[in-house]
Amino acid sequence: MHKLIASAASVALIAAAGAAQAETVKVGLIAPFSGPFAVWGKQFKQSVEAFQKVNGTSVNGNKIEVIYRDSGGINPAKTRQHATELILRSKVRFLTGFTMTPNALSVAQILNKTKIPAVIMNAATGFIVRKSPYYVRTSMTVGQYVMPTAVWASKVKKLKTAYILVSDYAPGHDAEKYFEKGFVSGGGKIVGKDRMALKTTDFAPFMERAAKSGAQSVYIFVPAGAPSTAAIREFAKRGLKDKGVVLLAGGEVQEIFLPAIGDAVVGTVSGMHYTETRDSDLNKRFRKALVDLHGPGAIPDIASVGAWDGMKLIYEAVRKFGPKVTGPQAIGMYKGMKWESPRGPVMIDPKERDIVQNVYLRRVEKRNGKLVNVDFYTSKMARDPWQLENPLKK
């Protein structure tokens, strides 16, 4: 009897010890939840909540708590302030979010001092990951999807000429550079290009110049939303679409923006790492999880898939190393990590800590009364061209 009591007591002590060891792992997500880019924060949050609905809010008994902070747009100072507070006061184990490049870059020194890993869910400038060994990215880079678009246009589609229109800021400059490089490499010629003010919504003079150039294609890189809607409509209004000129784009034709653009967008070709109509069980489950939780207004998009895979990285690190996972442990595990995403196969480059993934060429079609992107060509496991041009020194 005494042995049975002792044994029961031991089991109870072990269970109590296990319960005591379970902790809350805090994750700080910084993104715009107000201002002109608030849709990014909204989509990040919806995707995080859907991920936790499917995968649970704990890993091995350890609760995963996501704390949200509003950067309000392009605001490096506020982002840095939030990151400092989240690390020092909230004691987060991970930072994530980061829609814009300046915001992501603003926390590099903080990461270097605290060794807190930062999972970038969007910011797309190639060199970001070089600024701290604690960055890892689950989104894309501009060059990563622009180059395959340009190469397809000239080498596969056999378009001979292109006119380039980009917004005048760093990502736009990257887009211009890599589109020109990719298009020329395939035998094409750039017959003109313009850099436009970031807030431009009147594209009439630029499309007029593109029309007069006689180019077989026009490539645009402008902020998605009101600017991209205006640019695509102006392309059609100027008669370029009717003349058979091919409009080439990227994130401007994300699913969430198609209804606002209207039928003028039909036929637009874009390169991107995620397509809503991708026919895979994982993508269907991903989309169902978001819609089931948030309703039909929750449109899964590149922000959603970046957040979904960002949470996967965080969960896997806690699963392997426990609630006290360190930055070096997490980053070490991520290097070379491969998995199947709703977007397709992906890998974290073991040297750059950046994502390697398929880039899909898609065409906007109207199916059953709905505007959607449809894949027709795949550039397999693309890497960032800037990183390839500027290899890390040994």
C-alpha cells in the first residue's frame, strides 16, 4: 500500500513538474494596422489566427501568444520603438511582421544586440537579410519574381520590345533593374522607361509615352491598391490592350485588388510566388481555414501566405528547442529548412537565410464571373538575383 501511495505521489509530482515547465512563448508582430497600408496588418493577423485555429495555440504544452503593434505605415522610428518595448518589457522570443523595407531595417541593431530572431513576412529588398544574422524571410524579394517575369517575356513569349514604368523608390529601382536585365538577357530591347512619383495616380502621360514608343509590352511596378488600379485602367483606356500590347506586372494584380480594377485587368500577365487558384490540397486547406474563421471577405494573398509560413517557422523552433529557444538555435535550424507551403515547395537558403521558391507566371482571367490569376508557367526554385550578383565573402 505504501509503495502504491509513493508511486502515485511520484506520478503526481512528475505531472506537476511538467505543468510547471510549460510556458508562454511571446511573439511580437509589428505591421501597419492603420493608414494606407493597413490591409497588410489585417491580412497578417487573419492568417496568424487561422494558423493557430488549425495548428493550435500551443506547442508541446507551451502557449504561443502573438502581441500586435501598429507601425502605421512607413515609420522606422515607431517600428524600432515597438521592437525595443516588445523585447525588454514583453519579453518576446520572436519578432515578426515587417511590411516595408525601412521598418525591417530599423531593428537590425536591436537584433544584433539581443539575438532575437526576426521573421520577415513581407519586406522585399534583397539586402535586408545581410544586415543582421537574426533575420529570416518567408515572403520574397522584388528581383526574385521580376527576373523570371522578364526572362519569360523575352525568351519564351518572344516579345522583342518593352517599356518600363516604375515608382521612384528603392523597390521600384530594383524592379526596373532586374526587369531590364532579364528582358535583355532573353534577346529583348528596352525602348523607354519612366520613374514616377510614389503617390502618382494619374498615369495618362506615362501610358501615352509607352503607346508612342511602339513597344510590344509594358512592365509596371507601382504600389498595389489605388495606384495599380489607375495604372491598369489607363493602360486599357489608351488602347494598348486592344492593340495587343502585353501588360506585365507583379503584386499589382493580387487577388484582393482585382475586383476594384475591373475587366480592364483581364489578360494582364504577372510573376509572383503565390497564386490563389493553385490546385493543391494544402492551398485549398489554407484558404478554407482563413475563410471559415474570418468569412468570405478574408481573401488569402501573398501577405497571408507570408504570415502562415512565418508562424510555421516559429512553431517548429519552439517544437524543437522548447519555450526558451534562443535566436542562434532558431536561425541555425532554419538554415536549409525545406517544407511544402500553400504556395508550393520552399526552402530557406542556408547562407542567406532567405526564401527560395517557385515563381509562377499567371494570367488574369474571368472565371464564373470572378477575376482570378491562373498559372501557366513556372520558374522553379528562384533565388534573389541581387544576392547571386553579390555573393557573401568567405
